[in-house]
Amino acid sequence: MFCKCFCGSNSTIFELPIIEKPCGNCTKQFCLDNVENGICDGIADETCPSNDFKTACFARDSFKDEFIVRIFLISVLGLIVYAIIMPFYNNFKKV
């Protein structure tokens, strides 16, 4: 799981520790503790009511997404092979 911290127009992605509910750690304070100095200027503490600061928790490379991408690539590769082989097959069939 990953936590994306938005500070105004800047954003940074951090990997969350593997625990039972990792998205519970994706908070403003987590981001403030982990971002480089200067990225979130003007957002100094956890009580700051700034609307420019947001967090988002997300997963990357799930099995379902990987499966869909692999099926798509196999399908495209199959169509390319078919398009390459068919002219030769048709010429062979005429002979």
C-alpha cells in the first residue's frame, strides 16, 4: 500500500508499513513527518486547516490489474502474429 501526499501543487508517494490496516497511517501527520523540507511550506503542523493539503491511500500492482494487462498483451501479440502469418498462409493455400 502507498500513501500519496498532496501539498498544494506538489505530491509525494510513500510506501506504508505492512500492518493490518495500512491506510490508517496515511494521515496529514504521517506526510508531514516524511516529506522533504520545503515541499509543504506553510503547512507547519497537524492543526493547520489548509485546504491545499490532501492524502490518498492506494494499492499498486494488484493481481487483478496485472491479470488484465497480461491478457491484453497476449491478445495484441496474438493479433500481430495472425496478421504476419495470414498472407503466407493464404499464398500457401492457393498453391
